[in-house]
Amino acid sequence: MSSAGDGINGSVKYHGLGLENGTNHSITLSESTSTLPDASDSASLLSNTSSKQTEDSLPTLHGDALSTGVKESFFDALGRRIFPNPIIFMWFVSAFAAISGFLFGYDIGIIAGALLMMKEAFSLTKGQEEAVVSLVLVGSIVGSLGAGILNDKLGRWKSILISNLAFFIGSGVITFSPTDTLVLIYIGRLIVGLAIGVLPLTSTLYIAELSEPKRRGTMVSINEVCIVLGIFVSFVANWLLARSNISDAWRWSFGLSLIPSLVQLAGSFLLPLSPRWLAHKGRLSEALAILRRIRNETDAQIEYEEIVSSSQRAAQQNSLTIIQSLKLLFSPTMRRSLITSVSLTFLQQAVGQPTVLLYSARIVQMAQVFSDISSALFASLLPGSIKVVATVVSAFFLVDKIGRRWSLLVGCGVMGITLFSLGLALNSESSSTAVGWVALISLTLCIAGYAISFGPISWLIMAEVYPQSVRAIGMSVSVTVNW
């Protein structure tokens, strides 16, 4: 990646967060990273027959008065009463949207332990075990491929609501299915896969579009915090359930995910629509009303003017077909953004950290620091807890302070060193306890390095590099690579 400046505080413009293609407004982030294209030439791929809207027809701000003509709903009024401060409200919005990330992480982590319990309850064959695991992956690929279309047509809020409802139904089918048939288990796992193919993408996109630039890195990284928190909670749940005498404990493994899903479903009615998606659809009055809800007067005015400046292209972008969106995404003007996003998503898996985390219990056992399986399983919770802490540190203290580029560089350096030392320790012929501790410390630091780099940064960059017209479908392509 080419640097836009030599210092950490280099001023870098992410044109991708603009509402339109071809105008020169951009959001500036204080960091040193690569300067990404603004897709200024992409308008040639759009229809030139749409009529322009004049500023006289748009809602305006007059001091403290709001003249949008939008009637406030019951839930909007309730949210305003509960969270009168716009900053606190944005924290609430980000946290509730990030429950999608928790569901995603929990489902990834819970299957390892649940499968062991299901094998005993169902007398699963090897092929049946593989089907239980792989059907989620199949559903996730299909879900992530369709997530862009769903987000563009229905919006971010509705996409979160629908995919969460699908997750709730799928998890419920698995939890309450009878033990004399696997068909319902297969169906439930497929539905859950479809849901988690959409959920993390949409929550990342939604939070990015509602966040103000100076806090966007932190707000979007909350989603990654919830992903790793979900994984950690699933490890704890597996460990506790494995030690319990509960019959059909595997039902509890899946059933526990119904609680956060239900919480998000209940709280989602207090969440606003994305103002950028509304503006993209030409619904500027509603976009303005939401901006006034999530910004102070000055910031709302600035962002509103940015949206107004791009509104004349909203009709053009709204008329794009799926084929036109894909042509625009794979056009030369989008090439750098697409390569950057897809490469980071691919490397997020290719660096090997997800495999290291999933086999952490086995690695701890191989290190011979703990002799029995129960102790090794408990010790494997340490890397998971370190990952949660490191992700929180990255989200709140690094990503918006030192920038995306330096976070990646530092994290990659840590991972490279610790993976090398982990390999040496595990392949050592010495049975020394010190060598085992080297392996355990290397494992923990490797996971921490990932947590400050590829973990949150890949999702964040993915949400920032694309312009509004192809952001959802661009993220859809990138997330599909993840699977």
C-alpha cells in the first residue's frame, strides 16, 4: 500500500464514503494510509437522462428549527426521550447493530464443542458431521453474495432485521429439533448460514454510514469487538457445558444464541435508517431528520450540505441495475478499491490466525504445559480473552489514533515473529516446560497481533473504500472471499 504521507498524522482523504461519483467532497481521516480513488470517472457508466433536483426543493436547516416535513414515529420519539444526547445515542446504535457481529462470532465458535455433544446424541457419522458444519458455510456464501442486493434494495436497517430474524428462526429450529431426525438440524444450520452471511457485512456498513469521520474507526471496530466476544463466550459455554451433567447440552449451545438475537430484534426498532442510503434513494428530508438526531447542529449542517451537493446524482445511482453495479464495481476506476478490499479480506483468513485460534486447545496440549484435557481446554480460554482485550484496545485507542496503515504494519510484524517462534517451539524435541511456555506465549501474542490488525482493519477499510453507488455490492464481493 502506498503511503499518503510520511508521518503518522498525514491527512488522507477517503473518497469512497462520498454519496456520489464525480464530485470532489471527501471525508478526511487523520492517519497515514493509502489514498484511494474517488471513482470520479464512473459517471460515464451511468444514465445521463435523470433530471437535477434544485436546492430550493430540498429541506433546509434554520438555526435550531428543523423544516424537514418528516413526521416523527413513536419509536423515534421514544429513542429521543431515552437518549437525548446524540453522541450517547450513536454509541447505543453502534452497540446494538454490533450484536450482529456477536451472533456471527458465537456461531463460528460454538460448533466445535457442540459437535462433540451432538455426535454422541445423534451417533453422527463422519459425513453427517461434515454436513452439519459445511451447511453453514454454504449458506454464508449465498448470504454474502446476496447481501449487497438486499442492502441496496431494502436498506441497512431492514437487512439487519430480516437476517437477524432468520438467525433466530434457524437457531430455534436447531435447538428444538427432535433427536430422531437430522433433517431439521440441516435446515436450521443452512438458515443460520444465510443469516451470518448478511449480518456482519450489514452491521459494518450500517455503523460506518452513521458514524462521524473522527469516530468512525472506533465505532466500526465495535463490530469486531463483538465478533471476538462472541467467539470467546462460545468457548466458555462449550467448556462449562462439557463439564455439566445437562442432558442434550448441545441444545443449550445453540439455544443461548437466541438471547442476543432476541435482544437485537427488540432494540432494532429504536435504530435509525442510514441517512446516506436515504439520500442515495432521494429521500433527503428523512436523511436530514436523522442527521439532526445523530449529530450536533454544526456537524449536521456540514454533512447535510455534503448530501445536498450530491443529491442531483441520487436518481442516476438509484436507477442502477445489478449488472450496471457490477460493471461499475469491476471498472478501472474501482479497481484499486476492489483489490484493496478483497486482498485484505483474503489475508484475514490466509495469515492463519483463525486456524490457530480454533486449534488453540490442541496447541496448548501439544505444548505440554498442561497435562490433562480439561486443563488444556481451560488454558485455551487465555488466547481468546487476550484477543478480546487486544481488540478493545485497538478499537478505542489505536485505530483512530495511529491510523489503519500503522495498525496493520505493527500487527503483521507481531504475527510474523510469534508464528515463527510458535513453529520452532512446537517442533522442538525438547520436553522442557520453558519451551512449552514459549509456545503458549507465542500463541497468545500472535492472536493479539491479529486483533489489532487484520481483525478490525479489514472490516473498516472495506466499509470506507467504496463510493455509495457500489458500497454494498462491493462489500458483498469482499465478504464472499472471506468464506
